[in-house]
Amino acid sequence: MVMLFFSFLDVRIEKSIIRKSHFVILATIILAAVAIYYLLKPFNIVLAQTAFITAIAPTAIAAPVIISLKKGKVEFVAFSLLINNVVITLLIPFLLPALMSGGVDISVGKILLPVLITLFVPLISSQAIKYFLPKVWNTLIGWKDVSFYILIGAVYIAISDASQYFRSGPTGNAEIVFYIALSSAVLCVGFFTLGWFIGGKEFAAEASQSLGQKNNAFTIWISLSFVGPLTVLGPVFYVLYQNIYISWELYRHSNKSVGTE
């Protein structure tokens, strides 16, 4: 929420920020998740479930932070963040029972409420400060890059959790773990690449971040709460891959910035 607060400080809430590509990104996430499930189901049901859970993850809360650090259009990613998280959260309670073997007890409210709180509290508070306390807003804008250090802390916690899971989790079947790792890698490369094409020349980086950088904490929670412990490996591997890519992105952007000064 703190990361989002700083990212939303200079977001303009206007109708003009909504683009057709926002809905293409949303449709791509949903259709890709369902398609890969049915594609892998004949080979291995656990792999199919894991790939579905990994692919269906909405835009990451940290995505606007990354675009902000790259001096991109935060408004584009912020709207993707809102629409993707709300729509996918509403769809998952209906998709999971239909796709997963066995009864899956899951309600819309149980998932939707924490997501809405996480998104809208920082959005409303940042916009309120912008319009009612402009002097405070100007001061906070100068601290905006502090979100990067919060992001580092969040990545550290996520990787620590993943490391702990690998050491103590039920990963006796090395072959299925390999295929889960491979499917997550393919999904990560595919989503980031597709985003560049969907965004076009104007919003290539923003669309790539909106589609490729995923809210893996959300799908890890879904996996552990409603599906099974092995399926959590998909989002865990995706955490690793997407953060390697994002680190490279930020490194390249930093070099370009130094070169232009």
C-alpha cells in the first residue's frame, strides 16, 4: 500500500487514460490462462492447474513503481492494475471450481475485499492529498523514489519465502518441478513480449509491465488456500524470473539515463 501510495501521487484520474489495449491485456491474461490449462491437462493435471494459477495472476502492485522509476506513463499501468485485479478477482471464484478437479470452496467477497482495500486506500489518499494539501503533495513527490527501497524489501521477503518452501516443501517429484519451472519461464517471457506488441509504440513498456509483471503474492495465496501446495511453485518460479527481468530492465534504464546526462 505504501508503494502504491507513492506511485499514485502524480496519477491523473481522467477518462483519457483508458485505452483499448487495457482490455486487450485483460483478455490476454484470462484467455491465456484457460488455454494453457486445457493444453496441458491431457499430459498432467497438476501441471495444468499450476500453469493456470501462474498465468491468471493480475498486474502486480509494484508494476506502477517500476514504470515510475523508468519515467514512463504511470496512469496506464495504474488503470491496468485496477481493472485486472478487480475483474480477475471476481472471475476466479467461478473459474476455479469449473477447472479444478474436486470441489473448491471459494467466495468472491473473501478475495475481493482485501484486494479492493489494498488498491483503493492508497489511490484515494494520494489523490486527496494532491487536491486538498498541495504543499504536502509537493514534498511527498520528492520522496517518491523511496518506493524502490520498499520494493527491494518486498522482493527479499518473496524470495526468502520461496527459498524456505524449496527446502521444506513437498517437492519430491523432481520431474514435475522441472516442468513447472519451464512452464513458468515460458509464461514469463511470453507475457512480457506480448505486452510490447499490445502497447504499440506509445505504450510498449507500460503494456509489457502490465501484462508481464504479475501479482504473484495473490496467486500464491490462492494456491495455498484453495488448490494445493505443489501449485504454489508456479508463482514462486515466476517471482524469480520476473524479478531477474525487472532488475535487468532497471539496470539498462539506469545506463541509458547516465548516458544522456
